[in-house]
Amino acid sequence: MIKLKYFDKVRAAQKSQRPLSEMPPFDIERLRTNGLASRIVGFFFNDPRWALALLRRFKPNLGFGNFLLVTRNADVRDILERGDEFETPYGPEMAELARGSNFILGMQDGAAYRQMKSSVLSAFPPAEVEAKVRPIAARHSRDIMMAASPGFDAIAGLLKILPVHICRDYFGLEIDDESEFADWAIALSALFFSDPTAKPVTRELAVVGGDRLIKVIDRSIDAIREKGQKDQPLARLVALLDQGRLSRPDIHSIMLGMIAGFVPTNVLAGGNCLDVILSRPDARQAIDAALAENDTAKLDRAIMEAMRFKPIWVGPWRYASRDATIARGTRRERLVKAGTVVMPATLSAMFDPDAVQNPNDFDTTRPHRDYLVFGHGIHLCIGAEIARIQIGESLRALFGKEKLRRASGRAGRLSNIGAYPESLKVDFEQPAFCHTVDQSM
Ligand code: HEM
């Protein structure tokens, strides 16, 4: 019988944890799964909308083992609004990797949550993102695409690298190798969000990757002190540390959370979004029209709609902390036993015809309420502004290339390592002068 890791397996793994010095060196390749079972799972998760439509209709709440998948829009929203009964389960591992301090996404509402959230929002104010992050994202995307040739890997060369540039230029982190930094962050995210059965390899990678990231954070704190930096997010956290309002584990926790919330999530969201745009003529047309008109609001709406078709996950994880009833008063009313791991399937909810008009149409004029891409309830994503701008500028630079299309064959298909996009190669026409440069080289 299936038994998901919250929380017995998490506790057992934490107890039998080997010291860091005995763990194999970091190698993201260990996240790769090639067996038949993983290919079947991969096929299902590539576009599970048809299966979710069947469940919504015939078995809206599907339980097996200690797991419950909830598919109707009303129930998904309800669960995400009842945070005291349906807790986020990420806390024990988030606190462990930050060596003692939990992160907001791993906390339930209360004084500690509100205090840390206010520190995070004061260090990373969404209101400054447009002015500060847009120029960084635009410049690096342009530079990367200027140097690109046909056969360019849009994931490894752009969507994975740009978030790291933003971690360096905006967050204020001292980063040596962009790809390696992104891989450490991916390892962390894999443990928190895509390791329901507690695989030892996923844990080992996250522990080693987390240690490397903490070293980067500590080195960056020293550099900020030396340079007297003041107006970057990490510098603001250091100021709170100096005033005694945050501890060093708090800073580790906030920075690990913001790095793991950013880099892997945007690789996933941006990669999936690109895959949708290159697969659906209606999505491609919406992107091309927004870019031709140089209309950023239109571009954002097209991206949001593309993300609805292939969001980062089927849904977030929740844990029933006590017995709770869902869908009360309906035919699907159900008692959820304490200890059940619940997945409110936000992907399914965004295609539920009871709540979303013509859900299968690609429609960029939808009301904001139709979107659960960034979650719902108190844990609603606080990085949505950064994500919007980073993905928008990446796609603007990418589709700035003439006749951009998938490379032929396997290279042009989206491939993953674990749950995260790894490669999708694209071809495009080079302007005539580039051919000359190629020849003279
Ligand atoms: C397109 C990219 C992104 C998507 C699709 C996304 C999605 C989400 C979702 C669904 C949640 C809720 C998780 C849950 O309820 O279990 C969430 C929360 C969160 N996200 Fe994002 N995210 C993205 C980018 C970012 C970025 C760029 C950052 C940081 C720079 C970030 C930081 C966070 C944080 C800190 C939370 C927790 C908020 C809280 O607990 O109050 N995310 N995100």
C-alpha cells in the first residue's frame, strides 16, 4: 500500500542521517530516473488533464493509502483556505536544511509566520521588482540570445541561467558557477516538493546542495559587510541581523527558501510555458501578437494562460492535522482522517467547468480568479512579480529570434531531470551578417 513520507518517513530519515562528510560529492545526475515506471509517470504528468477530468466527474476525491487527491475547484479552494486543518508539510525538512529555523512556506498561520513574512516582504518588496529586476532580466536575456546560435538550448542556456543572474545582481549573492548554483537549488526543491516517498538519493543531494548554498549565503554576508552594501534584499536581511531582529539561521532559512522558491520553480514554470507556446498555435499567436505590439501586459496574460495549461505541478501538498470534513452537504462529502496527505489539485481546479468558463479554450482575457498557478490562501506565492518579469523577459528575447521553432527530433522536445526541465533546443534564422561572422571565425 502506498505510504507518503509525511511525517513518519521524514522523521526516520532525519534520525538515520549520515554526517555530511560521509555523503557522496554533489552530482545532479543522481536525480535522473530512467526506468519504465518513471517513464509511465512522466507520460501521465506531461498532460494529466484528461485523467483529472475523469476524476472530477466520477471520483472527485480519490484516496489510496494515506493519500487523498482532491479535484473539484470548490474543494481545492476550500482546503487551501483551511490552513489550520490542512497544514503545509514542508516545515520539518525546511527547518532541518536551514539548521534550525523554519521558513514561511513550512509554517502555519500565527505570530511566527507573520513576523517572518513581514521580514521577507521588507527585504524583497514586490513593489520594487519592476524597476529593479526588469532591467537585469532584460539585459542578461538579450546578451544570452545575442550569443546564441541555432540548436540553442532554451532551458540550459537561458531559463535555468537567468534566475541565477537575478540571484546575483538583485538578491546580492556571490555566485561562481551559475549552472552549479541552479543544480543545488533544484536539489533542495526536489526534496521539499517532489519527493513524496522519501528517496534516500533525493535527501542526500538536498543535504549536500543545501550546505553549498549556505556557504554561498555566508560568503555573501561577509562581502556585503565589506562593501557596505545597503539596498539589496540580502543586505536588508543583514541589517535586521545586526539589529537583533533576525538570527543567522533565520537568514539561512529565508535565503534558502527564496532561492529554492525561485530558481527551480522558474525553470519548471518557464520550461513548461515554453513547451505550451511551441505546441499550441493559439498560445504562439498570443505571444507573437503581444511582442509585435510591444505590449507587456498582453505578454503577461498570454504567459499566465500558457502556465494554466501546464503549471509547475498537479497541486501543492497538505497534511490533515486533525479529522476534517470536506465538501460538506454535497454528494461527495468526505471525512478526511487526521494524518492523511492531501493534494488539492490546482491544475484540475483550473479546468473545472463548474468554476471556470470554457476551461479548455486558450483565452487570455480570463478573470484573475480563474488562475491558481501561484497557489491560493495565505501561502500564495510572494515571488509572482519576479517570476512574471523573469519569464516575460526570457521569452521576449527568445521569440525576438526570427522564425523561432523547436529543433528537429528529440532535441526539440522538453526533457527533464527528476521533475525539472533540463533541455529543449530551438532553431531560428540568423540575420545575414551573422553568417559572415560564422565564416570568418
Ligand atoms: C512562475 C514561477 C512560480 C510559480 C509557478 C510559483 C508557485 C508557487 C505556489 C503554487 C506557491 C504555494 C505553495 C503551497 O501552497 O504549497 C508558492 C509559494 C511561494 N513562492 Fe512561489 N512560485 C513561483 C516563483 C517564485 C519566486 C520567483 C519566488 C521568490 C523569489 C517564490 C517564492 C515563494 C514563497 C516564499 C512562497 C511561500 C509564501 C508563503 O508561504 O507565504 N516563488 N509559489
